Amino acid sequence: MYQLIKPVLFRFAPEDIHHFVTGVLKAVNRIPGVAGIQKKAFHVNDPRLEREVFGLKFKNPVGLGAGFDKNAAYVKELSNFGFGFIEIGTVTPLPQPGNDMPRMFRLPKDAGLINRMGFNNQGAEVAAGHLRHLKRDGVIIGGNIGKNKITPNEEAVNDYIKCFDALFDVVDYFVVNVSSPNTPGLRELQEKEPLKNILNALQQRNSKNGISRPVLLKIAPDLTNDQLDDIIEIVRETGIAGIIATNTTIGRDGLVSDRKLTSETGGLSGRPLTRRSTEVIRYLAEKSGHAFPIIGVGGIHSTADAIEKLDAGASLVQIYTGFIYEGPAIVKKINKGLLARR
């Protein structure tokens, strides 16, 4: 069904159609009975799919990556598609509009996307408000946090702390995003000392009424092996719960789409990222001796792609661009594929 309407959807600007589709999704879910029909169509409920990772129990290992629901406005509706977890954000302390439009570009021939959104969101307090009144229905919620564009890197730790405090009571885990290529200077925070400073500051605050939240780090696919070695050491030294590998890439190798599109600045996601993200997962898992959980993301468009990530060392997987290209049935297909493999 989705593949029949996808050509029509792809005739419109990516950001415009995103707002249209999520608005429609919100509206139809207000109709009595629609949520139940959606769940029946897309959910795969089987205890063999359950995973316990960094102290949390996931009903299945397939999640929605950050960026699709920046303000936690559609978590309930999206969870009806059968996701085991949903990551909201990236959230910043203050609202910000993001970069100028257009800022998202489809590469259909490569099954990819280039985006330079720039952490457009309504701010941490708005996202927290949406989640505070949400009926969870068993879905795990992650909070992906970043810094405002106007905040200098020397003060970045304060932005991460503000987001951490605002979302602590309403998310199940946190993701520190220092790897987006779309906020000037942000990736400089992946260097060892500033990164340790941020993670240690969050870990020192990571307790409220005896409760702590798993803190993960999302890394770029463009890191060298030496930098990945530093990441392994940082995980050990700071005691964070794990890694999300990977964010979008600034690389453009092997693309066949129109050069005008491929030369757009921003982060590239989708199939062109499949191989490199798997390489990073495998390197981290093997070099660390599987010392910490990894959430695998990057170019998952099929069950085979998800299995490849899991075999490389990921404990869970996330989809984003694959969700756009393959449609919502991809979640069910992956979960059924995992069951068939057993």
C-alpha cells in the first residue's frame, strides 16, 4: 500500500510532507478504534523479541531514531506502528528554528536523505510537557539532547545539563548528541576532553529519588579507528551505558544521484550509510570485547540490514530513513524476520 502512494508523497518537499503525514496521523488516531486497528496491523507481540538492555526491557529491538519526532508530539501515534522504542529530539534547552529552508533533500536513486535541519525544536520544556501527559503503553522513550546553536562550546555542558534535568522524569534513557554535522562546531565536542566533561557532568547528576537513567553517546560514522578507540576509553572512564552508532555522515562517496543534490551540505543518511555504520558497530564491539551495548542505526531498509547490524554487535536497532523509503510496515517485517531466523 505504502509503495503505491510513495511516488505521490515524494512529489512534495520532504519537510512539507512530513508535517502533513504526521498531522493526518494525529487526526485519524482521534477516531475511536483507529489505534486498535493500527496496532493489529503492525504489532508483532512475541516474548522471543523482548530484549533487556542497559537495565530496560524492550518489547522488541526495533526503534525509531531521533529526528522524526523532535518535540515528542507524536509518540503515541508512532508507537502504534509496533516500535519497541522511540527516541525523541534532538531537544535543546531553548526553542530554535533550525537552519534556513530548504534543508532536507531526497536522493531516491541512492535511497538516501541529506538534511541540515540544525536542531529545529520547540525546546526541552515543551517536549517534557508532551511526554508528561502521555500514556506509555509499554513503549520505551529515549531523549536525544543537544546544545543551542548560540551556545559557545565552552558552555555546552550547561545546555546538556538543562535538557537532562528537564526530561529526567519523562524519558527512560538519554542520548548525548555531539555528532550532528548541522550545528557549527558541534562535532568538536567529540574530542576526548570536552566529551568527558559533558558525560561526567551528566553522570554526576544522574540520580533522583534513587533513580538513574542510562546515558548513551551518539557518534559520527566519520571517526577514525583511533577516535573510536578514544570512544571506548571514554565509555569505560565515564561509566555511561552505551553507544548509538551512527549519526549521519558528511561523506558523499559512491552516490549516483544528481550532483546538484549530492553537493548539498548536511548529513547523509539511508542506504549509503549502511556499510560504514555496520563497520563502526563491529569495530566498537570487537575492540571493546562487547563491554557495552550498542544501538545500531544507519541504512536499515530491510530485515537483512537489521540482522547485519545485530550480528555485528548491536543489541538494538533504529530506523529513520528506511521508515520513510520503505513505509511503516518495515517494523513488522523486521520483527517477523527476526522470529523466522530463530
